[in-house]
Amino acid sequence: MKVAFGKSVITPLNYLGMPLAGYTRKKPCLGKLDDIHVHGILIEENQDFLLMFSFDILKLPLAIVEYLKDKIVSIFPSIKPEKILIHATHTHASFDLTGEFHWPGGTLNVLRGIMFGSNRNDSYIVWLVNRVIQLVEKLSKQLEACRIAWKKKLFNPDIVINRRHPTRQSKPELGVIVFKQLNKDEIIGIITNYSCHPTTLSFKNNNLSADFPGKYVERIEQLSDKKTHATYFNGPSGDLNPITTSGTDYETLEEDKSLIYNQLGTYEDTKNIGYVIAEEALDLARSIDDKEFFDSIKITTEINEFWIPMKDAKYFNKIWFSNKLYYCIKKLFLLKIARITLLNANFPIFSLNKKGRKVKCKTIVQRFQISTDVKNDSNNLDLITVPGELFEDLGNKILEESLSGRENTFIFQNSQDWIAYLFSIEEYINFGGYEPFPTFSPFSGEIVVNEVLKFFQK
């Protein structure tokens, strides 16, 4: 087995004045706290390749993912499209790609962007893809013999909170996939999987940043004298926020959740959280016994492509009116207008289909299984991709059902596509919130999870 790690800066020269994505900001990008990157990992076993990318970008919808895969395969035909994994960390201090945030100025301008913002950033997307092609060329020339191992642990030193259920006192799993040199004890690179929204920088920030995933990478490089590469893939964190200024009085926060939603984190918080994750990840990687590493693997993949209908749940309670209002605005107004513009979009937000009054969205989930040369289920590593921001409880459901065991299963959210928040129907009916508004359908989360569970039924 061989591996190569690398990264490429994807901050354009004209970044000042470009729209930032993730909040309803009133101003565009006014400065830069740190560069944004695309991180790449190329794994090879007997001319069978697995190519993985992590972008410091809010989201990468299916149209961009397919365009990127097509470009890679056309230049590197030995890499198969089904063995390319594309992830967005979901930093809220990076650039808009599909136009929703093209016009700064608040919520109304975001609605304007959803309807009329298509094709505004296509030149940046094309430039971005060319940077990726250059990175793949570099990776293909830097492959080195290696061994692989992985490990997970519960980890939350008061840096993550469930913004909808603070008293739950969530304990996300910190997972590492470690690559060591074949005949030495040197770590080549670490893939870290943790669950937290990259929103340490508040809605008042107008400067470009990779947020804490960038600081995680920086800290790993510092601690290893730049001998160890690092890449971050976000886990199920649709409802998990960083703790910056809210404090940890969970009972008070349960009563007044605005203290969580309106946190005013600074770049110091970005650094602190990124560094804490990096230090624990490196310690976890170094704690893996040498006997737990494998030098030969087999890579298999399964893909489920499916359609999600735009429909609402049938119920009635005190949450019903706000949920129904969001749903009607989207279906009867936003999507009706946006669909016309999306038909002419090179890179639409959603891959839509309409038949009569029924609207549906195409998306995918994928399972990458890395099997070692030992015939034992406990030595299989499952990488599961989901196309959006998966809520904590649904992430746990997938991990509990995994045939490889949750300790051998890593969930990468916002991967291969993005259809916004993925929550359960119970969350929707009983708690509502703002999350249903940007989400394509209230049933998105349930349908996505059921499609993932089909992998385990097979």
C-alpha cells in the first residue's frame, strides 16, 4: 500500500469583495485571517486508487462534485470516479460558490441569491478545479509505502454543544486514520474526523478563514516539525456548535438558546479549538500500537443514488405554523422561481426534477470500505458519506447499525453533495427551529439515513 498527502491554496488573488457564505452578512469579504486550502490524500494498492479531498468551503453540491470527478478521470483514467471522495468542511468564513450569498445585505438578499444567483461564481469554480488537477498530479508523484491504522474515542473538553439540546451535554467521537512509513515509526499523515460546526468566527466576521479545521492542520504541522500531514473531515454536526462565548451553564442555555446562537467568537477561539483537537488527535494517533497497523488493503465502494420528494409531514401542534410557513415559502415561491434559473445554471444548488406539481431532488450516499489482509470484520474500516449537515442523533443511529461497529465506522458529512440539514422527523415536528428553511425537504434526513442503512442490510 502507498499513500500521498498534499494541499493547495484555493484563495484567489481577488478575494477582497467576494461574497462569503454561511451567514446572512451585510458585507462581503473585507480581509483574510488565513488562507483556505484543498487537502488531498491519494491511497494506492496494486494500481487501485482511492482519492480523497477536503475543501475549506461551506458546501459542494452534486453538480460541482460531478464536474470535478469528470475532470480528474479525463486526465487520470486509472482513478475511477466511484473511488473519489469529495468533502467540504463547512467553514462559514469561506466563499459562496452557487450564488445564494452573492448579494450581501441580510436575509432578503439571500432569498434573492437563491432565486437569481446562479452562474455568478463559475470562473472561481473552474479555477478551483484546475488547482485540484495540479494537486492530483503532485500526489501521484509522491506516493510512498505505508501502513494504516485507526482509532476513536469520546472527546469534548467543553468545546462543543448541541445548540438545540444543550443539557444533552454531547460527547462527539474523535477519530483518526493514521498512515505510517512502512519500516519506520514516522507518521506520514493523519485524517481526523470530529463533529463540530466550523463557526467559531461569528456572523460579525467578514474575513476569510478556514476556521478551526485550518488551525487543526496548522497545529499538527507545528507539533511534528512539518513531518506529519493533516486533513480534517467533519462528522455529524448539523446541530453541534463550538463553545466560544456561551459558557457551559447548560440549564441556563436550555432556557435561553440565543446565548448559543448569538455567540461572538474571535480568532483566538478559532485557534484554541483547532489546537485542542489537533493535540488530542496526535496523541490518539501516537497511542496506536505498532501491531495494529496493516500494510495491505482492499478498497471497495457502494453508491446509492436516490430522489428526495419535496413534501411535508402530517401533524398539528404549536410548531406547525412556523414549519408550514417555511415549507410553503420554499415550495410555492422560492423553488418555483429558482427552478427556472437552476435549469440554466451550470452548477445548481440542488439537482431538481419536476413532474406536475411534484418536485424532487437527486442525491447520493456512499460507502467506502477499506478491508485489511486479516479476515476479521473488526479489521474493516467503513467511510460513510452523507450529503448534508447530519444531526447528532441520526449520526449515532448510523454508527450503531454499522456492521463494522461504530469504532470502525467514520461518517463524513457534507460529502459528495449538499442538501442542507439532515434531521429526524421527530426533531422537525417537536422542535422546529430555523433549520427546516434551508433544507430541501423535512424528510431529507430520514431518507438519507435509510439509504445508508441499506448498505448494512446487504
